[in-house]
Amino acid sequence: SERTAEEDRLHAEKLERLRNRKMEERDRVLARTQRLRIKTLRKMFKQKSKVERENLRTEARGITSKRDVIGEYGDLTSKVYAPLLRDGHVPDSRTAKIEVQPQDLFSYAGLTALENSLPRRVLEPAPYDQTDLLGKTKKSKFELRQEATKAKALQVSMDTIKTEGKGETTEDKRRTGAARKDHIMERPETPRVKEDVLPEEEQQDQAVLLIQRVLRGRSMQNQMFEGKEKRLDLINELRAAERWTEASGATEEEQRAMSRLKERAMEGMLESMQGQVLASMLDQLSKELLRFQEQRRIAVMVKLAERERRVRQAEESGRRQAEERLREREDEMFRQIMGVHQGTV
């Protein structure tokens, strides 16, 4: 007991030392982070004050950074007249929107001079295309070339077929006709019964039919004999069982013994069936018990994990509140220091 108590004390001291070391490391990290934060804020404040001083100097000199609209429209090389694509301008490629009004169109003499200078075909009206009334559009040059190529290929194939038809001789035609005839299926001749049959021929036909029936009957007898030889053991067993039932003049004692044997066999069969049912039921109940125990164990583990999570969450929220209070205090100190610096400046 003393030994275990000493070990527990040593473990507790070790944990306390480890905790103190981790706390010191955390404090050092927080202090270093806070110093870096203050240093960065000071640099940002200096940069901001520098920019503000430069803006004040430029305003005092009369230099403004606003857009000079009048100067841009007065300069033909400015971005108003020639915007840049890298600034997001998309040029308009539809040049038809540009309106051109020459001076010749404002007077009758100018119009007459312009009409005389134009060629004759420009002033003459073009014939009206009737296909436009049907909603048909004019085909492009590519479509026309495709149609010409197809027409040429069709013409070449037709010429080839015509030349092959003309070059075929009568002998070839005869051979092809004979080949076609060979492929025709001919219908067999329908059998007919002879009407003028002699008595000798009729007797001969009857004798042939008798011989056929005798041969068929003999073949059936041979098949039955072969089957009997194959299953001779089964036949003998059935005959023996039948003879035994007929010759068994059993007494009442033997009949009671047979009935008891049958009852025992029936009871044994019922007991085996009951045993199978009970075994399956007990197996299912044992599996259900194991499943219930496993479910209870998992539920306990979930509750423990949930409680540990809440404890950790509470500890984390306490640390977060302490850090926020420390940050607010340091921010207030920094604001007061900066106020003092600004007041001194």
C-alpha cells in the first residue's frame, strides 16, 4: 500500500511538472503572438499615416487623382476613343451602324453628280427572285459545289451501268437465266392410288404389311425383355414383399409388437422435430441476448463519450473566454498607448 501510494505521489508530481511546463510554453507562445500582433499593427498604422500625409501634400499642391473627363474627350488618343481590351472593352464589329453622310446628299446638284458617277448596273433594279416567296434561301457556293460533285458521281455510276449492260453477251444472259432456273424449287408429284390392281399384287402388299407388323411386335418384345432384365432385382423385391404380406399370418402378440415399434418410431420422429425447433429457438434467443448486451454496451460508451465531449467543450469555452478577456485588455492597453502617442505627436 505504501509503495502504491508513493508511486501515485510520484506520478502526480510528474503530471504537475508536465502541466506547468506546458502552461509556460503556452504563455510564451501567447506572448510572442501578442508582440508580433502589436508590431504588425504599428507597421499598419505607420503606413496608413504615411499615405494620409502624401494625400494631404498632393491636395495642397493642387494635384488630384480624379478623372479628367474634359481632358480625355479633348485628347483623341485617350481611352474614350481607343479603349483597351485588357480593361474589359469588347469592340463592336458591326460597322453598318456607322452613319456616313457625305456632302453630296444635301443638294440636288450633288445627287445628280453622284448618279452620273455611278455605273448603270447599280441604278437598274435587279430581277425579283421568286424562290424568296416560298421561304427558300439562296444556296452558298459550298452547297453548290457539293451538289455538283454528287451529280457527277451519279452520272459516272449510270454510265458504268449502261456500258456493263451493253457489253453483256447473249451467252452470259443464257447462263444467268439457266442459273436462275436451277434455283427454282419444283413441287413433288402427288401420289395416287392405283385403280387397276391385280389380286396377286394385293396379296403381295398384304403379306408385306404382315411381315412389317410382326417385325415391329418382335422389336417391342425385345425392348420389354431388356427392361425386365435391367430391373429384375426391383421386381423380385416387390414380389417378395407382396408374398410376405400375403403369407404373414401374424398373431396378436406380433401385431402389438409391430404397433409399439411404429409408435416408438413416430415418437422418435416427433422428438427429433421438437428438438430441431427448440434448438433453433434457443439459438435465436441467445443471439438476441448477445445483440441486446452489445447494444447496451454501445449506449454506455456513447453516453461516456458525450459526457467527455461536454466536459472538453466547457473547458475549451472557459479557455476561450479567458483568452478573449486577455485580448480585450491588451487591445485597451494598445488603444490607450496609441492615444498617448497621438496626443504627444
